[in-house]
Amino acid sequence: MNEKRLVVALFGLAVAVVIGALAYRFIAAFTVSVFLYYSTRRYHRFLARFRLPPRVRAGIVLASLAIPLILLISYAGVLLVVEARQFVADTALVSAAASNIAWFAAIERIPEFTVQGIYEAYRSGDLEPFVEFATDNATFLTQVVSEFVLNLFVVTIVTYYLLVDGDRISDWLLRFDDDAIVREYLEAVDRELEAVLFGNLLNVVAISLIAIATFSAYNALVPVGVRVPYPALAGALTGIASLVPIVGMKIVYLPVTAAMAVPPLLDGSFSELGYVFAFLVVAVVVVDTIPDLVLRPLLSGDETHVGLLMLAYTLGPVVLGFYGLFFAPIVLVIGLTFANTALPRLLGADDAQTTLTDSDAEDGGDPEDDDRGRDDDSSPGIDGDAGAGVDEGADAGVDPDPTG
């Protein structure tokens, strides 16, 4: 019998190694999927009020994420193309690039970014340098595009089925319960991950709205030359950048401030620099500091320390790359929850003593309470009428519970 169990265990270990290797290949996609699942699970459950099937609700959730993201990327892409073409038209960029980049030498002008303009450029041969460049780098471009599409597909599928079958996965994990330790730990991790990651989504939405309103209000009060370019886009990007604490939002509004200061400096309108400085102050105080002090502690979870969470968001991308922005907070929550729930049970810590210690810390930790006995309010299950005589009963070995 032991030999059969050993064979089964070795087979299970081999399967786990193979699955782990495949999962590690797509660790970034799986991490983003877990982040999206916990960020949108409350929304998915809210839609149950409308008596929609789980699969329909999961589709609505994914569409609610994809449509705004596609619109934002499309809007940013169109603005980038328009502004880039205007910049090229206003400067001698084409001639400078032609003298320094070999494959760019045959280009005399940039074609118009319209269907008719691109077609005319193709007929006249103006696109041949671009076609040759794409052909020479086809392998690299194909690899980048296919890698992105594959990871996007994995994220979509995994997030969808986590929303649909998340309860089944939870029930399967709880089958390995041992003296309620596993159940207590998994349920605590589940609650805290939802609180932390859903709080991050709310934080992004709130800061985006605050930034858009602030930038739009600023534009309504200042001259045209020192207005925020595209306040809606700048505000949305500020909210997304808030995922990275401390430095996140600064990578948006500091370049915006620098871009706003360039026209007054070139025109010699130094008096208008005061508006630019006022914008910087407003961005630092209203968009960055106040939400970070007020919103982040409220939306950072129930048990996870705010400082540790900020370190995880900051150091995760540095150590692990892009996906570390999501992976590090998840690992932090899993580790801290284990230390707070499962570890004391495994080490044989007394739950009652832990509760009393926590109560002492909240009440000020008066050590004389142990000699005088507890008040009625600190003794669970004891009515106020039966509180008198609890000390005598405890000393005599009598059960203090008034119900007997």
C-alpha cells in the first residue's frame, strides 16, 4: 500500500512540476489575471442582483474593462499621431533623420495620416523605406506582437473563468482543510486580497476623476498659452500611474508642467510662468498629496500595513519587472495573512491569550487588570447581572458562565 502511495505521490509531483513550469512561462499574465479578478469580483457579484447568469456577468465585467481601455488607447494614439505629424511639419526633423539614419535617407516628406494620403504615398514609392525596415525587422516585430496578443489572450481567458468558476476553485482548495487552519487561512487571504486589489481599482478611478476635474478647472481659469494639453487624457493617465505609490503620478504631471512652461519661455512671456507654477502646486497638493493621505489608507485593505504595501508596489517592479507591480502586493498579502492566522495556530499559540493581548493593547495595556480580574464588558458571554461574583467563581474553580 505504501508503494502505491509513493508511486501516486511521485506522479503527482511530476505533474505539478510540469504545470508549474508552464505557469511560470506565463507568470506575468496569470498575475495580471489574479489582479483583475479580485479587482472586479465585487462588480461581478453586484450584477447578480439583475439575475444574470455567471457567464453573462463575466462578459459584462470584461467589456467594462476593455471598452474604456480601448477608447483611452485609441484616443492617446490619435493624439500622438496628430501631434507627431505637427511636430515634424514645424521642425527639420525629416532632414535631420535622413542625414543620420540610413534607411530614412530616401524619405523626403512624411505622408498624411489618412487613407488617401497613405495610398498616394504607397503609389509614389514614399513608403518603400518603411516597408524595407519592417521586412528587415520582421522577426522581431512578429515576436513582439505575437507575445503581446498571446499574453492578452491568456489574461482574458483566465480572468473570465476565475469570475465564472472562482467558487468551485475555492471549494476544491477547502477540501484540504486540517483542523480549520486551511479554511481560516484561505478565507482570510481571499478577503484581504479582495480588499487590497479592489481598493486599488477604486483608487485609480477616484484619482482619475479628481485629476480630470482639477485640470479642467485650471484650464477654465488661466490664459490659453498655459493650459493643460488634453486634460481628460492627462487626468486618466495620472489615475493609472497612481498604481505606483510615491512616484507614480509624478511621471505624468511633471512632464505636463514642463511642456506647459516651454511656450512662455520661448515667447518671453515670463509673467505666465506664475500660472505654470500654480498648476504644479495644485497638482502636488490636490491630485497627489491629499488623495494619497486620505484615499490610500482607506482603500489599502483591512489588515495589510499601508507602509509595507507601498514598499511592495515600489520595489516589486524594480525586482521583478512590470508584473511585479501586481505580484509583489499579492505575495505580501499572502505572507502577512499566514503570519497573522495560520502561523500562531501551527505554533500552538493560545487564541484566548492572543485576544486578551490585543485587548490590552487597545485599552492601554494596564498590567494590574490580571490581578483584579476583568470587567464585565471584557468577558465574552457574561451578562451584566451575572458579572458580580465572577472573580469569586473563577478562584473557586466554578464555571463563570451564568448559563451553567
